[in-house]
Amino acid sequence: MRVVYLADNLFDAHLVKHALEEAEIPAFVFGESLLGGMGELPLFGVLRVCVPDTAFSDAEGVVQGLGLDSDGNGPILEGDDEGLGILPA
């Protein structure tokens, strides 16, 4: 199994999964059960859409065609605050 898409939310994960299945590529969403334990805090990087190794190249094309590429507005990690006008504590 290979990860073909890291989803920011459950909607995107299932959108990709259904698009892959429509293209007759088996797809699986992993990490969905972890969302219930997160409480009110955001949890990033746990939703993964995976496909069999043999279908990876075809799946990449399908995912790229969906236009769900990250625009860099994901979570801010330590060290990412440089250049944003945020003063260090």
C-alpha cells in the first residue's frame, strides 16, 4: 500500500477515495477512526488515502486531476512563523 493523498479533512479524503473508485482503483482511507479521539483540538496528518502499489501511478493522475493540491495554508509548525510578522515569545 502507498499513500497517494494526505487529507486535511474527512471530506477531501472521501472525495479522493470515491474519485479513485470511480476510476476502478481500489482506495482506502486510514486514520478516520482517530478523529473521534481528538476532542476540540485540530489533528493534522492522520488522514491518508492509500492505494495498492501497482495502482499508484494511475492514482496519482486521478488525484492531480481533482485539483486538491495544498496551497500552503496548512498548520503552522514550529519555525514556520519567520516572515509572518510574529514576534518570538
